[in-house]
Amino acid sequence: MRKNTQEFEDKLETMIDFLSLTIPKRNTEQAVKSLNYFKKAEPFVDVDVFSKASSDDGENRILFIDAEPADVGNNVDVSFVSKFEDTNSTISLQRIRLVKPKLLRGKIAYYMPYIFEHTVAFLDSITATYDSGRQYIGYDGKHWKICGDMGHRFLGRLGKVDFDNYSGIAEDDFPVQCRMAIGMEFTRYYEWSVEIGYAEQPTIYLATDPVGASEIFKLRDIPNGKKRRTALRNWVREHWREKRSGGYTGVKKHLRGAEKFTWNGLNVTIRPSRDDLKIAKNATSPTSTMVVA
């Protein structure tokens, strides 16, 4: 069934334009010089709209928040966009990644087996400026602890955390966000995605699938020199192909179609899931005997 894509297009373009035009606040120390640092940020706002990139509107999507770092190969690096409940004008961009403790010598006060680098930028939609900071959160498999104080000063200055009564133990938001990041990384191994944005600017990440991508990007731009749109990345099931010399040859299950294209002037990249790429790599040609009637 054809999706109503107008609201999707409007909200997506508005978000991408806002992220591309927002600049750092003057005379303040920033953890990031450009919002380009937050590439592939997944929207946690207007989820019902952006889930239309998937054929089932995201209804079957699950984030495994109980996953551990070992479940994702000790590799976590996700970004997302969210909104603060206490204000309508502040949007946050966050990136959480797992870093090696030995690379943080001199930057953190405590060392734990797993160190998460949490970078956040608060974007003011009225002034189109941002303030950014960074903190490090440690995890030993059971307990969480703030390991660096740069984030303390930054978040305290913004009034986001009451550090007059703060123990230094990460018991609330910080571990939840890190666990969510692990869950997102775990889920992304099995899901297709699209990355959308302008060149050298912050980009948006959306979960998708071959059917959802084909529908939502139905009116993608026609490539220069071409008369029609190139088919998007999709699965081709295993089949038999007739040879010109006679007989048939088996064709294994494989992925085919364009991964990169433009849509409404935006650069779009479709990425099959890492699980599907593994399946495609290990696929074999049909070997059973073909019977021709």
C-alpha cells in the first residue's frame, strides 16, 4: 500500500536543514567544532513519522537493552537526536561510543574495563546555536561510574544535573543511555538502514528494509544521463538462468541494486544489514537438478 510520504519528507528536510545550519555558541569551550561529528543520528522525535521508512512502520523493531558489550564485539558507536521535556526549544544530539581505556590516560579519574565516551550537543532552535560537552562513563559488568568531570561541569552549567547533591555514581540517566546505545548497536546488526543528508554535514539514520525504502523513496531523482530510476538495493532469490549456448546455470541468492542515490537534493545511502551481507557472502548456487517439462 502506498505510504503518505509528505509529512515524512517535510519533517526530515526540516531536521536536516536545522542540523546543517546550527553553529557553535561564541566564546564558549566546545567538545565538538562541528555537528558533523554526529553522523548517522537516529531521530528519537516524531518516531511515528520517521518509522515510515520501514515497511511495517517500525512496529516489529526491538532494542535489546539487556545486551552486553561482548554481545556486539565490544564495538559501540551510535548517535541520536532527542528533545528535552522541560523545553520546546532545546534539541540534543548525542553520540555514545565505546573507547579503549588506554587511550584516555590523563583524561579520566577512574579506570574500568569498559569506558563509554558520551558527547552531547544542546541545540537552541531559536538561535540556531549549540553548546557541547563530553563525559566518560565506566562499566565493570555490574556497576556504572562517572570517570571524567568535563561532562560534570558542562551539564552542571546548563542546569541539567544537580551536582550539589551528586554522588558521582551513575545510577539514573547515564547507564540507561549507554545500555540503549548497546541495544541499538545490537539491533543494527540485523536491520537495513538509510543515511540521509548533505555532503560534509550531519546525517540522519533511519531503520528500513527493501520494501520500505522502495516505497518511501519512490520519487528519487533520476541519475544524470539516465531515462529512468535505478532499482534500489534488494534481494534476488536463487534461480536458474538459461544459457545462450543451451542448458541452465544456477544463480545464487544475492543482493542487487543501487546503494547510493539522490532524493530531493539529499544524498541517500542504503545499507543492507551486516547479517544479510554475511548471508550474501556465504550463499551458494542451487545444486539440485532442474527438470524442464
